Amino acid sequence: MRLDKYLKATRLIKRRTVANEACDVGKVTVNGKEARASYEVKVGDIIEISMGSRPLKVKVLNVSEYATKDNASDNYSVIED
């Protein structure tokens, strides 16, 4: 699944267009490297989002096309620094 679609499906970023723009300006990294919106997300990837006052770092646990509001957070785990 594309990175921008994953961020939207898991509700890490509210809209896909915002996720796409965040990737374009370098606010999203995967495994320590700036990632484009077209990056194919895989289980085990570490995604870091630098929007707002503090960055969010998550590990991908599952890649599913659709996630409901209740189970969206089952697709990732937050990594504390």
C-alpha cells in the first residue's frame, strides 16, 4: 500500500492530500530516509512524522486496505524515544 494511503487509512494523518503534501516537503521519513508518497509500506517499517510540535514515530504492524475507527491503531505501535 502507498505511504500516503496508509497514513490516511490508519488515521495518523486525517486526509490523504495532507499526507501526500507532508511527504512532498520531507516531513515523513521511513526507516530514517525521506519517503515519497508512492513508497510501498511494509510490515516492520519505522515511520516518523514531523508535523506539529513533536514528532510521532510508529512501527508498522499490519498493512490493511481498510481500517475502522476502532481498529485503526492495531496497524501500528507508537515508539517512545
